[in-house]
Amino acid sequence: MARVSEKLRRLLPSTRRAPETAAPAAPRPRQGHNLFEAAAEYVAACAEDDQGRADEAASRVSPGALSFGVNELACRALIALARERNESPSTVARSLLGLRDQ
């Protein structure tokens, strides 16, 4: 019985030891794309009227993830601009969209 368990232990990858001279594994490439990078590229491309670049950025992530990233970018940009102008985010948003003050 001991012989069988010893043979099984040698077959299992978790019990094998790596050779001492083995080089460390190379870092794995990052999987997927960062949705904020895609959103930033997408919005910048749209602002510069570069449809090809916008399409490429949009293809990196799911539509839902892109929407979330664009929304987050819009919120952060609006807050930064409102602070710079010393106005409320609502006032700045309406101004940027050409809407009358309420």
C-alpha cells in the first residue's frame, strides 16, 4: 500500500519539486484590457473626431464596461472642472451641454 501512495505522490504536480537550477518563470502578460484605459482612449478619439481610433478602443472591452468607464471619466472630469471654475457640478454640466440654468 505504501508503494502505491508513493508512486501517486510522485505523479501529482503539486508534490513535484522544481529543479534547483530552473530559471524563474517569466511574468505572465496582462490579461484583457483596462476599461479605464479603453474609456480614456475612446473619449479622446471621439473628441478628436477619430472614428477609427474610437472603434478600436471600444473593441477592447465589453460595451457595458466601456459605458461604465466613460461615465466614470465624465464624473471625474466634471468634478475637476467644477472645482476649477468654483461652480457646482450641475451648473458646469448644464453649461457644457448648452442648457439654460434652472
